[in-house]
Amino acid sequence: MTKLQLKLAQIYEEKGYESARLFWSGIQENMPALSEKERSDLKNMMSRYCKMHGDEAYLASILSERKDPQTKESIGFYFDFAQIYHAGENVAKNESKSEQLCKMILDHGDSDDLYKLGKMYKSGDGVAKNESKAAECFKKSAVGGNKLAAYLLGEMYMLGCGVEKNRTEAENWYNVANAERNVYSNTISRMVIPGGITKISDDAFEGFENIRSVVLPASVKRIGANAFKGCKNLESISGVNEKVIVNADAFKGCENLDEEAQKFVEKFYDTVFVESKDKKGFYIAKYLVTQEFYESVMGENPSWFQLSNDNLTAKQRKVLEENGGTANNPVENVSFYDAVCFCNKLSIKDGFTPAYSVGGKTDPGFWNYTPHHGERIRVNCNFYANGYRLMIKAEWVEAASECGHYKYSGSNDLDDVGWYECNSNGVTHPVGLKMANGKGLYDMIGNVAEWVWDSKFVLGGSCCHNADDCLVLACGDMCAPQDRDHYVGFRFLRACN
């Protein structure tokens, strides 16, 4: 036994595990001068102590030390060839070789390399998807000081992905990631999400009752379902990216949000930022305007599909009743004029500059127009105003499409994303029940077709249309602006000025 081994053993026996850890940290600068056998024996001794005390994180830091010097260039080659063998690009596909190269990265890479490899394993991008391997990579990376890896490992423990679900471990790793880490306790009251995290996953902090404030980096683009559900003492949310997409249930049960946090939640529940070709972008309503919302602004509900309509069939009435009524169904039976009138009234209500004018007047009260009647009026649009308006056709297509990846908005299976003639029973349904598209917008296809500005088109198909009419690139229907139909509704946007 060498002198250092003997000293380590004495400190452990006399002063305990924490003192042994401090001693181990202190002798690292002397390790290169030792023989390979001496280094190995010391490492094995300290590893044994870690295992005896269940200190998995510190054990990972010992085991992840590089055995051989590897240049960044070498590690880069490992990444490249692992992906080439996985994909079978210009070589025979060979998962075994790909995995061998990934193991070399795992053994010799630094914390950034391990974080990158963990993300690859988690997503299945470039290697075979393996959440257990992802957790292993993140753990070693986090021990090496990578806060992004620590955060993602916390999420994996919270969700039970690749590791056994464990709230205590989740909180431990979240605390490692936290820029304002409490070194005396793993109880988190202020969580500063590390920059570089792009999504707060579903259920990530559900039930963390001690959290009082959250700081979100600009990198966060999406906050998932129930992400902060039940954080009943959460008061403040700061550092918000104006382009973030927030799931409607993300802050459910957060009863003590301050005024600014409430404004944030209300704003991003309702709209999604979509970047436009001019890079300025706009906020689009996540949901079609509902009957309840429309009535709150306009004072009446003209919809055909409501239980007070005696002309509904028995089957239609039954479906609407089973769905809990129609308050959250999209408003329909509205004309183009009704839609622009709603937009201006809502703009005035919310303190924005109305987009539409008739005879130079922006207040619909001076338009000589009665909503839900047959008058025709000449409407002008100020596209530079910051108030609510209908989309133009190009904006609608941009919002509905995802780089041509899907026939329908968000899926190649229409049943995933839309209510149409084969699944609707001939009636509208509450908004948001189907899957959102990749931009976070619901019911872009089906339920009701949507008025747009150009030539008074209606796009997207409805509960009464067939599958071909619901294609993103379908031509849509041209309607007279005074027309009303029980398959036509609308949603609005607001320019990001």
C-alpha cells in the first residue's frame, strides 16, 4: 500500500467519508506523478468508499476521468463515424461499430462531449435511441460541471425516463443545475433554468411546492403540459422569451402568481409566436374563437351548434351534450364582417390600435353595421396596427404548414389533428381536443373553416368536410363577406410590432 493509499484509508477510518472526499480532491494535482498502478489502486479505493455511501454522482466523476489523453479532434471523429455507421451512409450499416465509437466518447469525452452524446441517445438522432444511456451520459456530464446535463437528468428522474422515477433525485439534479444553488439544502425556492435549455418538459416541476420564483432563459421555446402544475407557492416568472409556446395546463394550480406572472400566463395561454418571412413575426391565437369568448365581446352568440337551437337533430344534440355543452366549441355562423367587427372590439377592449376601419372610423359603433345581419360595408385594413386582425392567406398557410412535412397541419393522420366528416358526427367539438401542430396551434384543420382576409376565403376545412378539403394546401372555399354558415368561424392574430 502506497503512502497516499494509507493516508486515504486513515482519514476515512478516523474522520469519515466527507473528509476522505476532501482529501481525494486535494491530491488530484499529484496524480500524474504516480505510476499507472498507484493511480488505479487509489481510484479503486475511493470508488469503493463512494459505493459504500451510495454517492453515485461522485463515483461517476471518478470513473469518468480520462484514461488516455484524447484530443477534441479525435472525439469529433468518433461522433462523425458513430453517426455514419448508424445511418449506413456510404458504408454498410453497423450498429455494433456505432455503439463501440459511442462507448469511446463515453469513456474519454469531456463533459460537453458527454452532454452532446446524451442528447443523441435521448432523441435517437445519429444513434439508436436509448434513454438509459442518455441518463448515464448526462450524469457523467453533470458531474463534470455541465448544468444543462444536470437539468435534463433532473427531468428524466422526474418523468421516469431512462431511470427509475425519483422526485428526490430529480430535485437533487435540478439543484445542481440551478444557477442559484442552495449548497445547504436541496429544497429549491428559486429556480434559474440554465441557458441553452429549449423546452421545459411536461410535468417537469409538477408539485414542487417550495418553488417561489422561476427565471426562464431566452433559449426556452416551449413550456410543456403540467410543467409547473401544483407549484402553489410560485409567485414570479421572469426572463421570458417573447416567442415561447406555453401549454394551456403548464401553470395549473399556481394560485399565488403575482400580477406580472399572471399577465405572462394569460398572454401565452392564448397566443403563439410564429416567425414570418420578414423575421418580425406575429402572435396567432392558439385556439379558434369560442362561442363563450365571442359572446363576451359581441354580446350575443349566433352559432348554429348550441343546445338552444331547436333545429338540431337528436344525434347532434346528444353529441353536444356528451361534450359538456358548447361554450368551448368554436363560434360559427359568423360572416367576414362579424369577424372583423369582433377583432376591432377586442383591440379596443385590450388597449391596442384597431386594424380595421370603415369610412375612416375604427370603432364598430360608427360603422352603420349591425352584426349578424346582411349589410355590406367597405372595410380597410391597416397591417401596421398592433391590434387583432384576420390572417391573410399566406400567413394562414405558414402557420398551418411545417416545411411540407405533413399533409394536414401537424400530422399525416387527419384523426390526430382535426374534426372532419368521418369523426365529428356532423357537429363542432370543443377547441383544443385534438393534437396541436408543431407551432402549438390547435384545430388549424377541421372543426370549422377559418375566414382569412384575401378575397374572403375560408381555409382549413371543417367538421362537415372530407379529408381532401382538409389538406393544408387545399384551395379552400370563396364566400361572400356577408355569408354565414355553420361550418365557418375564425381565429385572429396580432402583429409583433
